[in-house]
Amino acid sequence: MYRITKEFHLSASHQLDHLPADHQCARLHGHNYVVVVELAAESLNDDGFVRDYHDLSPLKRYIDETLDHRHLNDVFGHSKVTSEFLAKHFYDWCKQRFPETSSVRISETPKTWAEYRP
């Protein structure tokens, strides 16, 4: 199995207001998110790629135009915008456009991340 990954960055705020008031994530706060998309294939295409990295440009545009420097609760219309939710959201978004998508990892900090891999 061949695997490639590409990393994207965004800064955004969220508030998990369904948590107890004394929970640090219940307060409005932000992260410098790192989104890592993995694509996998049993064989390479005619150009010798799983997929050309340039083909992932629509994801960069989506991040920049829709999510970067936004309040994610407003973007998604709810307060359960966790890293787990974002990993699944990005996976679904990518899978529709890039069938080779095999997983998405979202890091909120250098030491924490969530991953969606069906």
C-alpha cells in the first residue's frame, strides 16, 4: 500500500459550551490547528503518484475561505466542534473529492490530536 500525506494549517476559535462551566474548554479559546490528510492506494497512477499533491489545492482554498480565522461554532452551527468532529468533517469533505483519502488527523496542540480513520 502506498501512502502520502499533506499538512494544512488554520487558526480558529471555538467554545465547547456544553461542558461544565469550570472546564477550560467551556471558555472561548482558539487553536493553531494542523490538519494532516492521508491518501492511500494499492498502485500508483500513470504519473507514478497516489495523487498529485497539487490536486489537494481545493482543500487549502476551503480552509482559507471557510475556516481560517473564524469562530467554528458559527461556521458549523453548534458547540460540539471538537477535534474528533473536525477530523470526521475533513475526512468526509476529502473523501468526496479524493477517493484515495484514508485518514485525517487534527492537532490542536503539538502534543494532542484526534484522527478519523474508517
